[in-house]
Amino acid sequence: MVRWFHRDLSGLDAETLLKGRGVHGSFLARPSRKNQGDFSLSVRTQGISMTCMEGRSLRL
């Protein structure tokens, strides 16, 4: 398993992980809990973390 994919991580846990240990440009992917079969991408940029659902745009 790759280090950026987290199978059992919630959105809140993803934010906490990126805020605590991430640096600008850090990211992680995880399965969506709301939409089975979709994925979410969380990215840390400029000291904040953002999450984007599959099929949507994320501007950094």
C-alpha cells in the first residue's frame, strides 16, 4: 500500500493528519464514506487543508 492512500481514515482525521504532520503540498487519498466507490483527495496548502471529492475541481 502506498503512503498517501488511507483506507480507514475519516475526513476529520485526514484534516488533523495533514495539519499536524503535513507541509505545503502534502496530500492523501481515501475512500469516500458518503459515496461508496468514490474517493476523496485532501491537500495541505498555505497552512490549511482542503478536500476534493472525485469528479470536482480543487483550486490551490
